[in-house]
Amino acid sequence: MNMKLRKSWHGRSEYDKIRTGICIGAALLIAAVLTGKLAWQRGLLAEEHVQEVQEEMARQVLRFHVRANSDSAEDQALKMQVKEAALEWMEREMPQGGGLEGTRKWLEENAGKLETVAEETLRRSGNDDCAAVEFAREYFPEKTYGDVTFPQGIYEACIVKIGDAKGQNWWCCLYPNLCFTDAVHAVVPEKEKRELREVLSEDEYEMITAFSNFRIKWFFFGDREGKKK
């Protein structure tokens, strides 16, 4: 009798252990699902905010592009020659302090002269391609200029198209002005960064100067900071 009683209690103990293990496993699974859902929701929130900030920032900047005829070594070299000539001409002729509207208006009024500068540069190199200047709102992938990163999105741009314009392009931010900064260097000078900070909001400036950190911050703190606005 005592032996049967001990076996009964022993069996119940094993059953309780199994049941407890199942309950713990189920609780861990539910916790993992809820955590994953929360992370997914926070990820969506961060991505949505990045997109909102990019769209707002895009309304504050004007990009400048020189698009090569093709990706051949010759056409890419010509692109860089046209870029240098165009920047030299703009730095000499374009009035400063006109803001976004003033910069856009001046470029529109002088688009013909910019085309002439580009074509004269091509002719001096023995190339007979035509050059055309157009203003467009286009989708551009994420681009880094020095230590400043512009996220992917739709931007307004002044584009110098060489020939068929099927090659890779050179680009810079014409307003706020980064075009006359040497993009080969790893760090954009503080003067140009101050100009960016004056034009862009805190979020916009932080996004382009610390893009990864901006995403991480909004992943963890987006809800709380969003309520402050």
C-alpha cells in the first residue's frame, strides 16, 4: 500500500513537471511573439518617420547632377570635366544669399548659359555631344557626400544631361550649398554644415549627418519623442 502511494505521488510529480514545462514554453513563445510584434511595429514607426523627414527635407534642398552619356571611361571622364566647368562658372556667376527660390530662379533664367558652358567644355575635348539642362523631381537612391548622407527618395534637381544621358551621374547639393566642397574628403567642413543646420530642422539635419543613429533612435524612442512635437 505504501509502495503504491509512493508511486502515485511520484507519477503526479512528473506530470506536474511536464505541465509546468509546457506552460513555461508557451509563455516564452507568447512573449517572443509579442516582442517580435512590438519590434516590427517600432520598425514600421521608425521607417515611416524616416520617410516623413526625408519628404520634408526634400522640399528644402535643390540637387545638381551631371549625367554622363554612358558608363564608358571616356564619357565618365568627360562628365567630370563638364562638372568642373559648370561649378567654376556657377561659383563665379551665381549670386549668393538668394535662398532656395532665388537659387532655383537664377538657374532657370541661366539654363541656356549653363548648357553653353557644358557644350563648350565637350567641344574643347573633341566631343560633339549635345548638353541639355532640365529641372525635374526624380527618385534618387541613398547617396553620401563626404560624411553627409541623403536618404533615398524624390528630390528636385537641376540636371545637366550629356548626349544620351544613360551613364552614371555626379551629384551635389546646390542648396544648401555643398557643391563647392570637395566631396573626395571624408568630412564636410563645419561652415557648410552650419548652413545645412540653418535650413533644415533638427530631425532633418540629424538624419543626414548620422543616418544609422537616427534610425536606431527612432526605433527605441520614436513614440516618446513623437509626443513632444
